[in-house]
Amino acid sequence: MNPLDAHLAGLAQALVPYRSEAGRLAHWGATLARHLSAGGRLLVAGNGGSAAEAQHLAAELVGKLREDRMPLSAIALTPDSSAVTAISNDYGFEEVFARQVRAHGRRDDILIVMSTSGRSPNLVAAARAAEETGMRTWAMVGERPNPLAEICQEALCCPSPDSQVVQELHLVSVHLMCEYVDRYLLPFERDRSDWEEMVRV
């Protein structure tokens, strides 16, 4: 089997069991819409390719997925090279996200950690820091069992042993979650706009 067919076969094999996560994605989207529209904050972290996924998620929420809507507070903990290198140099790479969580996170805010293996020590440390802060912790990971799925309050586990397939399903999850955010948020924004127009009249 050539590499393309092998890769697509692995992806196809994971898609059917992945459908079972539909309810979780809808729940996460609704929770984010409610929390972020009320002034709450989302923090997102990952390493390597998952760092890019974290930045992608934050960009979709601060910007938009499809229709225009209010900007939402989402911070990826990966792109600030000065903070990342200073924290790693002074405290060790294991603390690179945990210290940022303690700085930016507030009680009831949400931390999403993204990892294909679910075993990255710096993400485990971040999840523990978030729990100590009183934040909600969600994990997007690969197959169970893994430490992040166990210590986070909720986990979306992508059913594949292939890290590439897991990352691709994480991207699908990011888009679907943002789709649900918009689905729950936009009607609320329209209703609020109508009410404000009535008040002005």
C-alpha cells in the first residue's frame, strides 16, 4: 500500500469511532460561548504540531470562523518567544505553560491542553496549575490511557495510534467546536442587538 492510501486508511478507520465525540464537541462549544461571551477567558497549550493547533483555535475565537461576531478572549500559551524562553531558562521547560496559567488564568476560566500522546510533562504541569487556580481543564489527546486524559476534568480522545491522524482529528475538533460556539452565540448576539435597538428608540 502506498503512503497516501495507508494514511487515508488510518484516517478512515478512526472517523467512525470519532463520531461518538459529537456530543462532547457540542457541549464544549456551548460552554465556551456562554463563558467567553460573559467575559471569561480560554487558555490553550500544546507542543510542536499541537502548538500550531492551539494557536489556530485561539485565532478562530479572537477572529471568526464564518460569520462576524464579537471577539472572544482566547490565548495560546505558545507564541510569545520571550516568555517561553525566559520561563524555560529560569524554571525549566516543564513549567513553561504552568507559570503562564497561573499568570493569566482565573477561577472558572478554561484551559485546553492538546497532545497526541497525552504524556507531555509541561502540559500535565499546566493542567495541575489550572486545577489549583480553580479553572476547568479539558484535554484533546490521542488514545487512552494517558496522563492528561486522567487528570483533566474532561477529555476528547481521538481513536488512533498514529499521531498524524490524531492531529488531523484535533483540527476537525477545533473547527467543529468553533462552529458550535457560533451556533450558540450568534442568536444571542442578534437578540441583544434587537433589544439595544428597541432601547434606543
